Amino acid sequence: QVQLVESGGGLVQAGGSLRLSCAASGSIFSINAMGWFRQVPGKQRELVAAITSGGTTDYADSVQGRFTISDAKNTVYLQMNSLKPEDTAVYYCNARARGPYTMYEDYWGQGTQVTVSS
């Protein structure tokens, strides 16, 4: 099993910054990719940013140029700058990982609330 523990959410004014962290632990043999998704009530969970084990990154159009994803040793970070009220959501960490004897699976963190006030 793989556990993901997130931290760094909170309340910030529009234009401010926050940094989210997500640490993966457990029976990890390999991580193929890690990323951040977000969800607001009544809407589907959407991809915010992702990074592969090779360092390739992908961003939602809405956050391009404002958010930066990075990783280091089974931990993924999301630096969020120039935050807007529409960035308000619960942010979930995701990892596509496998154990020594298992196939790749998607694992999720518990979610962390990000609220941007106008």
C-alpha cells in the first residue's frame, strides 16, 4: 500500500501564494507520475498539474504560468502564485505507483482545502 500525506493548504487573499506538499510512503517500488487535482462541490475533479518520473510536466490551461509542480524523493510540491478566487477548491495529491509485486495503481491523498478570498 502507498500512503499520501498532503500539507500546505489554507486561506489566502487573491494575488497571494501557497505551497502544497505531498509525501508518499509505504511499500513503494516505483512511482511513474505524481500530480495535483482539485475539486469544487458539484463539479468533477480536474487535473491541475502533473509530473512524470522523467520530469515531464503538464498543467491545466487555467494555472499555466502561475503554478509550478516539482518533485524530490517521493514528494511532490505545488507552488501556487497569483492565486485567484476561482482557484478555491479541495486539492488532492495523486500518485501512480507500484509495490515490489504489484501493478501500477492510482493512489490519492485525503485532500487539503485551498480558499482564496477576493
